[in-house]
Amino acid sequence: MSRYVIRGRERLQGSVTVSGAKNAVLPMLAATVLTRERCVIHGVPRLRDVQVMCEILRRLGASVEKEVDKTSGTSSLIVDPAGICRSEVHEDLTREMRSSIFLMGSLLGRLGEVTMAYPGGCDIGPRPIDLHLRGLEALGANISERHGYIHAECRDLVGAEIHLDFPSVGATENIMMAAVAARGATLIRNAAKEPEIVDLQNFLNAMGANIKGAGMDVIRIEGVKELKGAEHWVIPDRIEAGTFMVAAAITRGRVLLRNVIPEHVESVTAKLREVGATVVDSDGCLEVIGPEILKPVDIKTLPYPGFPTDMQPQMMALLSVAEGTSIITETVFESRFKHAEELRRMGANIKVEGRAAVVKGVKTLYGAAVESTNLRSGAALVLAGLVAEGITTVDGVHHIDRGYEDLEQKLLKLGARVHRV
């Protein structure tokens, strides 16, 4: 197991290029199952979750190859799904990441059948897949659950009107992929609005799908007989961008972010400006200048375009050293405050009460041995280590590797003193 060793108290300075969005490329890889033609996806981040999804596709019968542009270093994936003939997703891979659930909709659309274990992923509390299953059932799938496995089958998917009780990103994307292969029209009401859903719509439409409305409350899908291959560039990762924005603010540094869509991080920008940071949008880049004094703010996580739950741990680290008291309310995942205990090891003053955390800022955090239990909590502990006095060791780096490409190299380029052992 790897760990990060961080010597803090360095102001980050310089520029960083944001990688492609993990949460966009994973459903796209699942969507390639819907065609028998070659697909090319550019700007793919080199992440553990992407490797797992590629291995799943290979075991299903697809060919997956990677190409790296020698000039830019950008990675592309070439997927040839013609050979897919198996409908069972191996348990050892599904338990590694939650995004394996996306294959339910695409395999139903391709083969009319799918068997898989319950998906794994980050330990951030219950993440039921009932919205996924109910949506697929509405399209005509027969679903049974037994001994930790889910089996779904259908002779014919038929369009339907589906209302989601909660705007779930994963359920919205799964239903979209199944509905593309269904007869007739499907309406998804109370759909999630995240930018990754818009990107999936654009990819599917490039493949010949007929989808409208992604990014709005209602998505309409007209089923088509077949999809073709497509070539597509993945959008930048807004959570990686937000993490580096917080890194600039917490270290009182000055960082220019390249390959970022400012509209996708508006909620983060607004909160950073509230804490006193300067955020400048210039020609598709964002420059963040950290203040000498961080002000307290209140944060409530909400579905997009609200403040993202995936940025809550990072902001908690920042507010731990703000001058005053902040309140963070987590409405999306009920067990997403596990990083609070690790931050307390570093001297933070945080009290968790149910879905709320009261953060009383302290003058200094101190280096300590802490452990990442999930992807975003790991990022928060790294940020805390950057500003802490002394040396911080962060165990559980494999969680961080699931969502951040070359994190230590990017931080080193900005002047951080961090290395992996």
C-alpha cells in the first residue's frame, strides 16, 4: 500500500492542467456496449476506476486499446465492442467501483440480459440502486435479486415515462442507455442535471441516438434500431478542478487552472469568493488567489447546480483553518463526514451532529498520521497536509488514485513538498 508524505506550509504557485472527467468517461465506456462499431474516446484520465471498467469490457468480449499522444500526453481509448457476447459481469470487478452498475442498462440494450453483483466503491454510507432497478423495470426488464446478485432480462425494451424520486446521476444515465435501445419514446422526469449527463447525451447522439434535454428536469429519448461508432472528447473533471481551487485558497497561493469549464464549478467559485479568495475567469482558464485570512461560510450540499457533495470534504479541510465558525450540511450521503475524525487528529475543531458538521476554525493544523477511507476524504486530508505544520502521512492512497490523475506530480509542479512511498 502507498502513502503520501507531505511537509506543509508551502504556498502553491503556478499552473495546472485539469484531466478529463472520471464521472463522464465511465458511463461512456459502458455506452460503447450498445454498438458493434469502434468508438474512440479522447482525454481519458489514467485512473484505477477507468482501468477496472476497461477490464470489465475486455472480459465481456470487447477489445480495448490505449493510445497516448506523444506531444500532449493525452490518453485516448479505442473500444471495439463487436465481440461482446457475455452478459455476466465478474464480481471481483463490480465490487471495486460503483460505476459498474452502468453496464446494466447497456447490456440489457445489447443482449437483453445482464447478471452482476452489487456494485462497490467508496464507503460514504448507503447508496441504494433501487432507482436504477425501478427505471429499468419501467422499460420492461424483469429483475430478480438473489444471494447478492442482480439478474435482469427482457425480450423487448419499451419506452416509458419515468419519474425519479431523487435526481440520481447514475440512475438517470443507466435509464438513458437502456432507453436508447427501447421501442418508442422515454421521458425521464426529475432527471439529474450534472454536466457529465450532458456529455453522455452528446456521446450517445454522436453514436446515432436521439436524446434531448440533458441538463434539464426532463430528458426525452427516442429509441433507435442501432447505434454506430463515434469519436468524442471528454469534458474536464470539475471535481479535480474544484480540489485545486481549494488547494490554492487553503495555502494562500496563486494557481492558474487550464482545461476547465468555469460554468461547471460556479458553486465552488461562489463559496471560495465568500471565504475571501479571488477567482478570475480568463479565456477558459481560472486563476485562484488565496487570501491571507480565510472567512467562515456555511455550506449545504445539493444536486447540481448546487454545491457538490464531492467537494464537501475538501471545503471542510479549508474551513478548519478559517477565522470563525462554519456549518456544513450534507444532504446527499448520510455518512460522508468520516474525514472529520482524521482532521481532528491534525488539530481541527469539528463536531458532527447527524447530517451537520460545526467547524470552528483553528490557527494551525499539525502534521499527523491519517488515513483516507474514500476518494474525496483522501483529497481533503492531502489539502490539510499542505497547510499543516510539520509532516503529514496519508495512508489509503489507492482511494485517491481512483479519481485523481498524477495528483502528487501536479502538486509538486505547484511547489508542494509531497511524495509517495
